[in-house]
Amino acid sequence: MGISVHEPLWFLLVLPVIAVLYLFVKQGRFNKEKRLIMIIRCLTFLLLITALTDPYLTLPQKGKNVIFLADRSASINDSADDMMAAIEDQVTKKNETDAYGIVSFAKGAALEQSLSSKESEVPGFSGEVGEDETNIQNGLEYASNLLGSSNGGRIVLYSDGIETLGAGEDIIPKLKDNGIEVDWVKRTSNKQEDVAVTSVNSPSLQYKGEEATVSVTLHSTTQTSVDLQLDLNGNKIARKQVKVQEGNNEFEFQHTVDQTGMLVYRAEIYSDTDVRPENNQLSSIARAEGDPLVLLVHEDGKKSKLEEQLKSAGFRVEALQSSQLPDKLSSYLDYQTILFENVAATDIPEEKMNLMEQAVKEFGRGFIMFGGDKSFALGGYFKTPIEKLLPVDMEVKGKKELPSLGLVLVIDRSGSMDGQKLSLAKEAAARTVSLLREKDTLGVLAFDDRPWEIVPTEPIKDRKKAEEKIRTISPGGGTNIYPSLEEAYVSLQDKPLKRKHIILLTDGQSAAGGDYDSLIEGGFSKGVTLSTVAIGSDADRYLLEDLSQMGNGRFYDVVDASVIPSILTRETVITTRTYIEDQPFFPSIQSSKWQKLFEGGMPRMNAYIATSPKDSAQVELASDKKDPILATWRYGLGNTFAFTSDTKGQWAGDFASWKGWPEFINQLVTRSFPSIQSSPYSIELDGSGEKTKLLLTSPDSGTMPLTVSVLTEDGKQVEATSRILSPGVHEVEFDDRLSPGVYSMSIGDQALNQAYETGFAVPYSEEYSYQGGSVRSVEAIVKETEGKTYDSGIDAFRSMNDRPYNEQSIRTFLILVAFLFFFAEVALRRFGLPVALAALGERRRRKVPKNDKPETPRGRSAKVLDETHSRREAPVPVMQNEPEPPTKSKPKPKQKTQGHHDPDRMKRLLDAKNRRNK
């Protein structure tokens, strides 16, 4: 047992207090009460200052505190039940005063049972710890915090000792300072039947037409057979069955490089007996140089004449229908530019539009949209990612008076629409509000088993309020289409409007029928048209398609709900029928880049789609109404173009049959090619820490900072920061640990004034590698903390090397005593010392018996006497040698005694004075 303090520097303040106390006591000019007050005051300050040092008593601990730390990562062979059974077996051997707790860990740590001396049955591990990593440092730190900073104790670690995150040795100082011992109970790594892809290697730079060799290494825990497949940019290039032996197995593939740009090789194995699918695939990045490749996206089911024109001009072209577009960012980086030829946004999911927008903005790919009845606003591109990258806006601003429009949206709000479908439907309706003018009429009906009026069918006065009402639609109920459709017709058919249109959107089948023929025919006679949208496989397609045909509208069969906003936008634009300018004209040249090509004259054009140029866009060809025919701008790192007429000649007129048309297309596509170059940087990936890091090295780079942009395969931005380590060496650090997969990266080098594109692949966690690993950290921890390593025969509750102790703080006690002294001082100053207490002190000094009266009684307390500065003279006792005065009948008045003539009287007065001063 002992006493210590946590803040020793505060104790230095005690010395001045002691000094002040000493000076006050030594001063004789103060009476007893004042001295006592000063003593109490100094003791109060002394106690408070001592309390600031956080003093505590150290008391020996009776029992032992043990934390069982269980590794639950994927590499451990033991099951959770086996681990828990081993721990419970140890608990049965503890003494009554011993306490134990259970913590599980992998990537994170979780408390399974708090520290307690009571034996309680733990049903099993329930904490979420993330089995794909092993962070021993994190687990030990969590367990040591449970034991406390001064209690000491023991941590029993059940693990194979292989860590994939953290640095276990960093926790050693904390464990030693806290007096914590660490025992290691060795557990075997998972050696079940499994085959893992451990490496994929290919030449980092390849050339189109050459034969490249790709080697794949597999690691197997047993002898078996598996199917091994090699993909390039998502397309299979080889697949074969291979026999693998226990250990490493290497296989080679040869293939002819037939494309340029980024090459993503991915090896994957297929096996029915494989227990770990997480390690069945691995990717690597390479780059191929050669002729540029153009992606042409055209209408489904139709052959493109533009494809033939491009090929005749010498371009390598890959023509895809909208339904064939890839869903990986790396696939779009294979192309130098992307062309849209009369493709509707309703056929392209918004996720794929996002990928193309990222390819243009971050990696400098070109983009060209050609006109037609399914492009620009007529294609439903209003407020889409494609509109963001184009140099023109879909909405026509400041144009002639448009026909009055009445639009009613009938939206299914039944329970089956809950989630993304209803959310996108509401977003689509809100987007439609912003596309309409204030004098246009809008109505919104939601229905389940009956109609619900959300926005009354009337001219738009408050757009914001209408959008807020639309976003309040909530799901619920069944599906009954006819009553809601009937109410929509009734609300619209008698309105004095030039355009009247209804859009019905549902994902189900109506519970009841109705006379749809009479309803739609009556509405059509009053100028009301109807389009329908079927969402998902449960919608009644036959009914909805029939309704759209009867209503002289369009039917949309939606598989991907993300196209719903584009559908409603397209329907709104088509209904106005005013975006097409169909009066023949001769375009005017607005840029010197085209002067030479049109020296022989400008061909006539029949029609185009009206758009508005964006603020920083350059209009190079314009109509007679100054509308853009050809506009361009730079979007991020890419160059994009908008040609608002078509490529078939129906709208372009003489333009498409003009002899300079192939050269016009050639120049347009060539100008859209990226100026970005292949990266000169070598990339080294470091995934061992809490955050993923890249080391970029290039002998050509200086000390200027880099601008780095990293995206996942689905086009999501990954936050990253770069810093200079030395000339030509840069480090890129991410905010978190990256998930396995392929990442695309663009690098802006200010020193070389260049932009580069590259990529890297993050492998699966080492937790699934089965390649073994170092256990040096755990061995060092056990040695430094004087613990033990067990293979069997565990003794978790054996005596500690150093007897543990508990800290008992006395700060609160000292503060309480200080307050008692404080209140005592207040009482003393307010009421003074009692008379009896003063008399008692006087008798003790003179050693007078209690029954004797004091020789010098004081009628008032010392405090009152001091305040009035008056003293009473003690009576003079009668001396034995003096004669008694004569007795007379009449008393004589007292005579004044002349003290200075009586030596004995003077002596008595001095003695009395001395007694009072003592």
C-alpha cells in the first residue's frame, strides 16, 4: 500500500502555502482566534492544491484479471464454437477472485463479455469484426483498455500470429507501462482445400498486332483440377482446365493484341470444391499503343451508314447498340472518342452515362452527339450526365412562343413501387416541372387502389411548391388503374390548350378493369394523347401497350428504372413538337477552322434540333436563326461536340451528300481525340497499412506537385492526396483502404505541362492468400511483456510476474475535507470562539482546577474585547500583612490608590499583564 500522485508538478504549489502558514503563526501580533483562522485557511488551500495532483492509494489486488482475445479472421482454421469452448474450459480453472473478459477481433475488435469475476455462459461470438483482415495491434489495444492503465493483468491471444493490418510491435510500450502480460496460444492457419490466384503478369506496354504472353500463378493447398479463365477488358480470351499440385503452379497464355488503350487482364478460377471465392480472381493493368479506336453508339436494330463512312476514312470503329454498352469505366477508356448517332437517353441507363461522363472529364476522351428525332432534347437528355458534358443545353431559351401544353402524370404508388422505382418516378416528375413554362398546365395523380390528387391540374404558378408536393408521395395500397386514368382525362380534356398529354407509369397489374376504349376515344376527340410506361416484369405490358396505341402515344418497356426521368423528359419535349426547326437554310461559318473546307460554298440543310449554347462553348456553324449547328467546348480533359442535324440526309439535306462530307466527319472525329498521353510513371502499391498508398516514380518529373484523379470501375471518384517525397518521386495516399478491384487514374504533371492516364489493380486481402506470413510481431510482444507461448497445456490464470494493484483516488476525500475547513472558518469568523472554549484554554495554561474561579474573569469573548480595545483590570487580592480597616458606622468613600507610590501594587499589575499576554 502506498500513496502517489498523477500530476507531480502541481505539488510545487504546496511550498508557498506552507511558507505563508509559517509566517502567520510566527507573527505574535495576532490573537489566538486570528491565528486559528489563518491556520484553517492555509490548510484549506493546502488540501485543494493537493487534490489537484490527483493523489491515489495503491492497494494490492486480490485476484487476477485475464482478457481472452480471439482471432476471428478468415485465416484461422478453428471454428468460432471451438474457440469459445477452449476459452470456457480455461474459465472453469479460475479462482473466485479472478476476473475475465472476452474480446474478438479481425479487422476490427468487439467486446463479447465485459470483465467480471462471475462465470457466465457466452452463447457465441456476435461482434462484427470484418474477417477479411487481421489487425493484432487493434485487438491488443482494445483488450488493454479493458484492463485499465494501472491494474495490470494478462491477455491470452488465440491466433495464428499473422497480421495483415497494423504494426503489433507498436503496442509493446503501452503494454509494459500498464503491467500487462501477453500469452500466445498458437492456432493453425486455415488449410482447407482451396486454390487461389496469386499473380497475373503481362508486359506493361504492348503494341497492337503483337503476340503477348500473360502468365498466371495459382497456389493450391491440395492436388486438384480447376477451370482457369483469362479475360481482357471483360471479354474472355482463353479458358482451359488445369491440374494443380500443392504449392505454386504457373500457367501461360498467348494472345494477339487487337486493341489499344488500357488493357485489364483478369484471371479467374472455377471449382466446385473451392472454399474461398474471395481469392479466385486477380487483375493486372497494361497498355497497348496503336491506331485509335472509335466507339459508335447507334439505334438498336438499325445499321449505321456513319460506321461505313468512318471506316472508309481510316478509323478503327466498334459499333454498338445502346443495349450493348459496357458497364465498366476501363472499357470506355479503350476508345479515343465516343459518338452518339440518334440514340435516345431512354435506352441508356444513367449509370452508363455517368461512366462516359467520367471518361471524358477525367481521362480526356472525346464525345460527339449527332442529331435526329431521338437525340438532344427529343431523346430525353435534359438534366442527364450526357447533357453535362455537351456544349449545348437541351432547353431552348428565349425562343418563339411555344404552344400551350397540358400534362398530367399518373404515377403508381402501390406497395410494389416502394424503393428505387418510386424514388426515380418522383425525381422524374420533379424534373418535368422544371422543364415546363409557367403558363403550362400540370397535374400529378398518384394511385394505388384509388386516385390521390398531388398537384391539381392547373397552370404552374409556384414550381418549388409543386416539386415539394411531388416528393411527398409515399407508397401503399394495391393497384387500380382505371379510376385514376379516368380522373386524369376528366381534369384535362376540357382545358383550352393546344397540346394535351397524359403519361401513365406503373409496375403492376390492375385489380379491376374498365371501359378503356370509350375513355381514350372520348379524350382523343378532344386532343388528349396517352403514353404508358411499364416498369419491371410484373407490369401488364399488353394492356399498357394497347392503351398507348389507342391514345396515339408511345409505350416504354423499362427494365432499368434509372431511365424513368429520361422517359418523362422525352415525352414532355415531344408533346410540344417545337424543338425541331424544319425550314431549309444555309448554315453560316462562325470559326476559321472550317473556312478552307467550305471554300467551294456551303451546302443547304433541311432541319435541326433547337438547342442553346452554354456560356463557354464556341459555336462553329450556326443556323439562320443563330442556333448552334456545330458547337464545341472543353469538358474537363476532353473535347466534346454537338452537331444538331442528322447524318442520314433527312435533316442534313445536301450536307450529307456533299463531297466534303467525309472530310468534315474526319476532321470532327480527329479533333475530338484526347491529348492525354501514356503515363511515364511506374506505380508501386502499398496496401499494408490502414490506408492504401501509391508510389509514383518518373525520372522525367521534377518537384512540381501532381494533380491526381482516381475512379473505380463504376465511375465513382476516390478521394486521394499527393505529396512530393523527392524529385521524381510522389506519394498518393487515399482516405481509406481501397477495396479489391481495378482503378483508373489520370495524372496532371504541372512540371511537364502534360496529362497522363494509367491504372492499377488492388488485389484481394492477404488474409486469403494462404502464402503464410511473419509472426515476429507476436513473438516480440510475448517476449517483451514476459508472457508465454502455448501449443497446449494452457494456464491462463497462473500467478502474475508482478503483483497487480488497484488505484483508489482520494481526490474527492481531500476536497470534502477542504470544504469542511472552509465552513469552519466561516463559522469562526461569524460567531467567534465560545467563552467556555477560551476559559478552558486559559485554565490549561495555568493548570487551575476546574472548580476554581479564574483569577481574571472576562465578561466578553476575546473577539469583542479586541474590537472595543478595552481591558478590565484584575482585582487586587488582600495581603496577610496588611491591617484590616477600622469599622465605622458610616461607610467612607473609596480613596484613589496612587499605584506609582506602591511597589507591591506595581509588581502585581505587571504579573497580571504578563499572564494575559501568554
